[in-house]
Amino acid sequence: MSARVQITLNGAVVEVPDGISLAAAIAHAGQAFRRSIGGDRRAPFCGMGVCFECRVCIDGMEHQRSCMVMVREGMQVHTDG
């Protein structure tokens, strides 16, 4: 069994695999990343920090690209989904 970490995602504690990107962890948890102006759900497009579709707030720092950050125990993450 692989190691797991706990993060707080939109106020709920979730357990995700260790060693994955935060974008993968959010997708693993079934959460939306952002919503468009029209209300449509958005998700990462490029997976390498270019498209900015995966922006989230991490530990109080807004507009962080979740595809560029590895999960770590205790992260506080808020999406705009």
C-alpha cells in the first residue's frame, strides 16, 4: 500500500496518495478547480504550468498553479469550483 497524506480541501479533510501533484490530488478527490464566468467547471489543461486553469489558493496564497505543487501533509487548499 502506498503512503498517503491528509490535506484540507475546501474545508474537508481528504486523504490522497503521497508523491502526486496537488492537481492530481484535487482530481482524485473529485473536486472542481474553478468555474468560468458562465459557471462551467474548469480543469487543468496543460499539466505543466502554462495554461493557469488549475489555479487554487494554497495555505492562504491565491492563484497558485496546483499542477506545479506536490501534495504535502496538512495543506489547506481552496478551489474556486
